[in-house]
Amino acid sequence: MKQLIYLLFATMILTACREEAGRKEASARPDYVLVIHGGAGTIKQELMTAEKEQAYRQVLQAALNAGEQILRAGGAAMDAVEAAIRVMEDAPLFNAGKGAVFTNAGTVELDASFMDGNSLNAGAVAGVRTVKNPISAARLVMDSSVHVMLAGSGADEFAREHGLETVENSYFYTEERLKQLEKRKGTEEVSLDHDAEEPVKKKYGTVGAVALDQAGNLAAGTSTGGMTNKRWGRVGDAPIIGAGTYANNQSCAVSCTGHGEYYIRNVVAYDVSARMLYKGESLQQATQYIIHQKLKEQGGSGGLIAVDKGGNFVMPFNTPGMFRGYVTADGRTAIAIYKDSQ
Amino acid sequence: MKQLIYLLFATMILTACREEAGRKEASARPDYVLVIHGGAGTIKQELMTAEKEQAYRQVLQAALNAGEQILRAGGAAMDAVEAAIRVMEDAPLFNAGKGAVFTNAGTVELDASFMDGNSLNAGAVAGVRTVKNPISAARLVMDSSVHVMLAGSGADEFAREHGLETVENSYFYTEERLKQLEKRKGTEEVSLDHDAEEPVKKKYGTVGAVALDQAGNLAAGTSTGGMTNKRWGRVGDAPIIGAGTYANNQSCAVSCTGHGEYYIRNVVAYDVSARMLYKGESLQQATQYIIHQKLKEQGGSGGLIAVDKGGNFVMPFNTPGMFRGYVTADGRTAIAIYKDSQ
């Protein structure tokens, strides 16, 4: 009898603790969160001019503003993610949209993917050449087709038929990117740089965004121009659901940037969610392990941004820098580039 | 004190049980296992002729033989998987290689992927048109490039440059497939059938193989022609590592067949491994849940084949039938098509 009373007492304490934790979590959840990235890599302050840094910061700020405006007004995480990425795609600084790098054939081929954490629906395009904003094409595939992934000229045709803005491939030609290609051409080297002045080769010029909206929905998107001098129709992780992008209202939203092949083999974006749901890890634990241990041990460099259903967010990377920024409903906001400033 | 003795006793019993289970598992592991599939769907005995069924069974048997020969001789799981899939690709019956279906544009575009569970390296091709055996192209990408996925004409070029056998796209034209396209053309319908005589639309004509070799290495591969009348360069799960194919010596090797979009959104192949490693589920538990609950609830039809590191294997599907077969070192072997015969 005495034991029974002890047991009942212990159960009551445990229940009370759980409820308390639940309340804490609920009250701590900001109304909305937006996190963006503009690529990870060997981005070091000593290799950057003040003007260039300022230009990057301005675009990142504009992307945050575009997304936050939507979230503050009670808009959808999906709309905020798309809006933020479109700003970075339209800027020539990032390796996505306008600023995309050249392939070995001297063309520009773009990849993007998009996922809705509420419906678990997703869309992606690979190797498009005439879509001005590949992230919107990825979303269109999700919204207006029964498919998840469209590739090549078929994906361009789909976007055009559905009224998306298209441009000549030459729209994407920027002088800086052409210089980068000329440096690599004739070599078998490929490059993920998004800066011609950059003497170090490792820069992963993907852009991405993840958001939690006031309704509690999560969304994620990623967009890239791939690698300078890429050949053979190489596809990285950016258009691959589970590798470069994943969102699930039960866990988190993730957008990756890095050496794409490692992200595909390790199914990185989905792995964050799987570790949370199946192992009970926190977003922080799951992403720290994946970026700083699992990928690092394999030599897979890069980073990711992620937000969980409770509004916790992380921006880990195992490279010297990652263009990144965040804004939350409770007034926290920052833009950062190098490691120290995280 | 009495309690302490009870506790010690209980611990000893538990430890003994665990050791016993461990020994059982070790002694039960067959020296090798090969499992193959030729697609899932509304495959029903009443819709099949005896001749047709015999033809399917012959190819499945030939595929098992080709793979087993390698495994019996102590060869690699990777070689067995590739050999078994090549047999099915060379047969006109399955929607992969020779028997691939037509796109809306009247061409044939093939996808395949391959993964080595030992190194966790992987390769994939999407939308190739001139590679006779796409599974070998996928393996070539893994073995001879730093990339994981190549798409479109670039992937064809890569295969040709590396000496893989190429054919004219017309090599893949079979009369039956042309009839299928003509039936679908002018409609917006796509079809995953691999049988023109089949009045029901849902047949997922992917082929795949998974193997465990004598050294304890796992491998998986998947190959497909996609959907009849597909447009816009649609890419399914077959060439996507994590969705259609995954292998990891720590857990299992998986090849999927079904409505590809559901397999991409649910990252099915990797999910089997994640549930085993993170949740401690058995191969049986993980795959039963994914195929018969998770996918079924979403309306995602199809199946998968999988073998784990202990040599346990499963072939679940939520459709009326799935072409499938297996062979093990300890003499178990069977070929099956319909649900009843599993």
C-alpha cells in the first residue's frame, strides 16, 4: 500500500513536470521565424572588401525584409520562403538565379526545390535554363502538377506554359561568372565559388530559406546555379527533396548548402528530421552531429539552416563562413558571414 | 539485500537472453542473399495469360541466376545487384532498359541509381537516352566521377566517354510500348503500366535488386523508364538516392517501386534505414509500417525489397501484385507475382 502511494506520488510529479515543460515551450515559441542562407564556404574577412561585404549584407537584409513582411502580416511560411529566395536569386552576388555560375558548356543551368511542412507536398526543378526564378518554378511543380521533380527543357516548358516569367539564358550571364569559367576552362577542375576574386576554391553558392509562420506551419526552399565548369548535367543536392531541402510540421524545416554529393549520400535534410522524430534529439543536437561530426568525418563541407516547430533555429556550418541571417517575431534579428560572428 | 539479489538474478537472465539472441542472429545469417523486383501494381492473375506469366518468371529467374552466380563465388553484392538488374533491363518485359515506356514526346528517357552500403558512395543517372544499361551508368557515376547524379544528355556523354555501351534511342522502341503511348497520347493521362494489355492503369514498372554478400557488404540498385506519356522531364524516385535506393552496411539495402512522387516526399529508402538505426526497429517492422501504414494512408501505392545486415529480407507491397524473387546461400528461393503467393 505504501509502495502504491509512492508510485502515485511519483507519477503526479512527473506529469506536472511534463505539463510545465509543455507550457514553457508553447510560451517560448515566437509567432514567426525566418532564417536564410546565401551559401557556405571558405569565406574569410581578410579576403573580402568592405564594399563587397556591404553589398552581401544589403541583399541578405532585403531578403529577410521581404519574407518577414509576409510573416508579420500573418502570411504563410511558404510565401515568406519563396519571397526571401527570390530576392537572393535576383541579386547577381549569389550563385542562384541572376548570379548563377557557368557550366563547362558556357550555359547556365539552375536547380531548386521547395517543401511544405504542413501537407508534406514538395516540388523541384533541375537544369532549367530560362526560368528567371527557379524557386518559383519548384513551387509551381508542387502546386500545379502531380509530380515532385521536373528536369531539363521539360521543366522550362512547364514553367512557361504555366505563365512563369522566363528570360533568355543570357540574362544569367554576368562578367564575373564568365571570368570564373575562363579560369576553370581547359582544366578538369570544377568550382563552387561564387566570387571571382576568391583565391580559395571552396564556396558553395546555394541560397535557401526556412520559415515558421503564425499558424505553426513550416516551409523550406533551396536554389542554386550549381558548380562553375560543371559537366555532364551534374545535379547536386539543391533540387533533391530529403538531401538539400525538407520540411515537416511535426519536426523541422531545413535548407542545406555545401558539397552537394555528401549531402545526397547522407540524405542530410531528412536526416535532421529523422533524428528528431525517431531518436528524440533536439534540432540543436541533430544538426550539430550531422554538420560537425558525421559530414566532417567524411570530408563533407558545408552548412545548413533549420527551424523547428517550436521556433528554435540553428545555422551550423563546418566551413570558415556562411552567408546567413534570421529574424523572429520577438525582435531577434542578425546577419552574419564569418564564423566568429555567429 | 534480498532485493539486490533479485535484481542481480534478473540482470543475469536478461544478459543471457541477449547473448542467446545475438548468437542466433549470427548463426542464422545466410552467407549471401539476393532479392529482386520487377515492379509493383495492379498485377492480377485473371489479367495475365499463362504464356506471359511464364515469360516474366523466366526473366526473373535469369536475373536471380546472374546475381547468385557472383555471390556464390564470393563476389561483391554490388556486382550481383548490377548483373541481376542488367538482365531485367535487357528484357523487353519490364519498364527499364530495352522495355522502357515512351515519353509524351515519343522518346525513351531512362533513370537509374546505385549505392554501395560499405563506402556509402552512390551514383545515379536521370533522363538518359542512349545508354543500353542505365544501372551500369549509375554505377559508373559512382565509380568514376566525383559526382552522385548526372542528368540528360550530359549523362549520356559521360557514359559514352567512359566506354559504356550506347545504342540509338530507337533500340528501346517496342511495339507494345508504342501502343501504350498511342492510347495515352492526346490525353493528359500518364501511366505507369508496363503492359499494354492491362486495362488497369497502376503498374509501376521499375526494376531493382538488393544483395548481401559473403563479406557482409550490402548494395542496392534501381532502374526505370518512368511513366508512359510523361512530360516536362518528370523525374521519379528511381534515380534519387534516399527515395528509390539506399544501402548502408550498418542497417539495410533497399530498392523501391511505386508511385514515385510519394516515395520522394517520404524519402522512403532512407527512412527504412533511419527507423532501424534511430528507433531500433527491425527491417520487418520498419518496412511494414512504411508500406502498409504511412504510404497507404497517403494513397501512395507501391512496394519495396530490402535485406538487412543480418540477412533478413522483406518484399512488402500495398498493390495487388509485385514481380519479385529471392535466393539465399542456405537454399531458400522463390519467384512470385501476386499477393497470395508471397
